[in-house]
Amino acid sequence: MKEEEEKYRDSLATVNERGKRNWIYAKQPAGRFYNARTIVSICCFLLFFSLPFIHINGRPLFLFNVVDGRFILFGAVFWPQDFFIFGLVMVTFILFIVLFTMAFGRLFCGWVCPQTIFMEMLFRRIEYMIEGTAAAQKVLNRGPWTTEKVMKKTLKHSVFFLLSFCIANTFLAYIIGTAELWKIVTEPLSAHAGGFAAIMVFSFVFYAVFAFFREQVCTVVCPYGRLQSVLLDKDSVVVAYDHLRGEPRGKFHKKETEKKECSCTDCGNCSKILQPPPGDCIDCLQCVQVCPTGIDIRNGTQLECINCTACMDACDFMMEKTGRLKGLIRYTSENGITEKKKLHFTPRLKTYTVILLLLTTAITVMLASRKPAGATIIRTAGMLYQERGKDSVSNLYRIKLVNKTTADMPVTLQLEGIEGRIELIGRPYIRIKAEGQGEGTFFIVLPRKAVNKRKSTLKIGLYEGNQQVLRMRTTFLGPVN
């Protein structure tokens, strides 16, 4: 019996017995969770299509320019010199995902994952509008190529590609910025052949994903879904079927007759065998029909489940129609089912939530405390110290500067905490253009009496006017007194 129950693990919902693709015809859900997800998805769509066009102090809110090594997060610019900060943010973000998954399961996948909201809330809805319900789609695909079928397929795929083209343009705006994207759109094609090719490549990729690859992005490609097997435990919040309440399954009949119990003594000769009352699951398979990945949630937590709540809405509808309590499939944990406890904010969830808040605070402080400029000071390679007369020693340096602000920045250099001076070659200051880079060459001149080691560490202050914008360290080579 146990082997029969575990038999579902030997196959995939999207692959048939012959090893070929089993196309999923998901029935359109309806219910309170689907309505809530619709509202969340609309908000996500508005954010996705509007964020590239939102600018703060002349900068886009988000920009991920991999080509130029320039990243902007919430208006803060990250250059290659800031890679360690950007790397820490990414590591913190990964840790955030791990802790969030351990506490709240795949809540992200079902509610705000771009693949889910675009596939289920946009492309699949268009498919329902053009080709009809899941049953109508199945009949249409299996039928001959009539005029109606050709028109519906042509219309659907044309709309799919047009939407993919719009998504590709917006996606590219996050990489190159809206100004560069506008140039590609308005200027001659010959001037931006590479940009146009990138748009078309992205368009065909998105079109292929949403028109053909679909749920296999979640079940085959996405690494996050595969990580849940090591991240989830018996206290993690997931979409789960209450097997204690639902089993054994039994078909629902409107005119059920009450079974009379045998009133005789337990003589062992009674011919009437009493059956246990059936559970709340009526085996209607509605939870399977609405699942976008084609699984049966009643088999337990599975890799393919994206926690989209479609089965919850379908099951609640059937429970309400048959006069049973809702929540046979609900947000809960494995311990919540076995111990029959309602979902509540456990100490574990509180701990993880506090950690997540601390991580978010740390990232915020890290971004807010960033310096407006970055610099790298390199002592000229292959050169030792230079003696200046009898009482001074100098070293030659080169400095590279990055301006992270939206205004030009004239920078002067000063020694900190030691007697001596800095001599810039050329101008008395280095001008860095807004969001640009600058460089200069300078000497550090120290009196011989201040040099008492072969290698000393010096502090250099970078000033814009009288305000210090950065403090750097460098080494100074000199003779030993």
C-alpha cells in the first residue's frame, strides 16, 4: 500500500509514459486568493514597466549596466570599485531568500515571481480570452486545422510576441537606461544594430518561454525550486493538503443515507462490516485541474509546487458547495497538520523575521553611509624614494577617482596626522565630472626627520572645498635614519 501511495514520485506531471511533453491545460482559478494575487500582480506589472522611467536627481532608480560596470540601486551608483559593497548586498540578499524560504516556504514563487505573474496573470489569461477554457483549448489543439483554429492561433501568438517585445524593451531599459533605449527606437537602425539585435533576441526568448516552455521554467530550470528540498522543514509554511481531515477520500452524493451501526454484541459472527466514515476530500480532482504545473497537491509537498494557491481556491469552492469547512488545502506546516494547530506566528518565525529585518536594516545603513567618491592610490611601480636636498624625501603616486554624485567635484589632497605636503602635478586640484572618473599624479614630500622606517603608512584626506569626502591609506618608502 505504501508503494502505491509513493508511486507518483516515479513520474513527472509534465512527461507522459512515452517520455514526451505532457501539455498542461490548467483550468482558470477563481476565488479570494486568485483575486488577491491579481491585485498583487497588477502592482508588480506597474512597478516593472514604470521603474526604468523613474529618475532621482537625474539618475534612474534602477540600472544594471553590465557593459560599463555601472549599477544603480535606489538611486545609489555602484562602480567596479564598489564591487565589495555590491557583493555584500547580493550575499545578504541570498541569505534573505534562504531565511525567508525556511520560514515562509515558496511564498515568493506563487505571488511575486516574474515567471509566475507573467505566465499565470497575463499570458495564460490572454490564452483564456482567445482560445477559451482549458477544456476548449484541449479540443482546439487536438482538432484539425480549420479556419477558426488558424485565426485563434495566429492571434494568440501575435499578441504573445507583441507582449514579449514590450517586455524585452523594458528589460533592456534596466540594462542600458531609457535614454539609450529611446535612441535605439528613434534613430536609424544602422546606428544601433547591436541594440536592435539585443531587443529581438530578448523578445524571442520571452516569447519562447511564455508560449512554449511555460511551467518547465519552474520545474526544470529554476534552481530556487530545487533548493526547497533542503530549505523546508516541518515548520515551514507551505500550501498543503490536510490528509488527516481529507482521508479516506469518498465520492460526494447529494442524497447520502445514514449508516446504521450494529447494536449487537461483538460476537464475531456479524455479517455487517462497518466502514469508517469518509474524509472531507470528495476526490473531485479540481485541485489537479487548476494546478499550473499539473501536480496533485494531495500527494504532499513536491518540487513542482509553486504555492500559487490555485488549488486552495478550487478546494474551498468545492467544500463550500458540499457544506464542508473550508481550508482542506491551506497555508500551513506539516506540524500544523499533524498536531492540528492553527497557523500562528511561532517563535521560529519571529526569530527569522527579526533576522530579516536586521539584514534589511544593515543593507539600508550600508547604502546610506556610502561615500560620495571613491579612489585608488597606487605608488609608481619600479621607483624608490627621491631625495630632495638634504632634509626631504618624496614618493611619486597616481590616483584614480570616481565621482558617485550628479555634480562635478573638484578634489584636493591633504596629508593627515603627519608633517609634510602633497604636490599635484599640473593643477592644484583634480576635477571629476559628474558620475565620471578622473585621475592625477602627485608627490608626497616628507621631511627626513619624519621618516624613521623603510615603509610607513600614511593617511590622505580628499576634500571638496573644506569638506572631507574620503580618507585613504597608502605606503611611503624612505631611507632608514
